[in-house]
Amino acid sequence: MPTVSRFFLKSGFIWLIISMLFFGLQQIEPGFRIAYHHTLGLGWVTQIIIGVAIWMFPRWSSALPKGPMWVWWLVYITLNLGLLLRILSEQFLSLQSEFVSIVLIISGFLLWISMMAFIGIMWKRVKAKQPI
């Protein structure tokens, strides 16, 4: 299993633990509901899917079976940083601060970059089975 796949999978497990914490907190304070959904959907599910996709999908090419590794690290960093900024900024939305709004926009942009990079690199790997 490639190192980057292990990073995605283990990070997904960590986000699942965090998600369960937010699940419990939302029972006390409903304001944690959005954080729960983001950590569950983007942190746990999305990272597990990406980690398995890197590992299992067909080869990019003979020279680069998984594709350019720097792109995978870009996806990993932007996804996790974007999610972390999203969770932190959501807790301060009620302040209606310009700084919080900017951080929220930056987090959305980072998450968008991660998904576009993921789609871009996986698109070539989704192909018909080659005849033997």
C-alpha cells in the first residue's frame, strides 16, 4: 500500500474519532451538528475513499502507476487543512467577523482545490479493462 494511501486511511480514522466526539457534543449543543457532518463526510468517508482509490484503481502508467505523487500530497494537505479551517471557523460564525468569513472562504477554496486535483488525477485511472 502506498504511503499516501496509509496517510489518507489513518487520517480518516482520526476524523472518525473526532466526528464521534462532535456527535456527542451536538446532543448537548446543536451548534456542533455542522462540524459533525463535515468531519464525518469529508474527514472520514472522503479520506477513506481516496485512500482506497489510490491503492486499488488501475494504473496511471507503467512509469507512474499511481500518478504524480505530488498531486496526491496536494490533495491530502488541502483536504485536511481546508476541513480543519472549516471546523474552526464554523465555531465562530455567530461573531459575524470579517476574519471568520475570510477563513471560511479560504477553507472552501482549499476543499475545492483538493477535489479538483482528486478528480483530475483519477479521471485517467478510470478506464476499461485492457485485453490480455
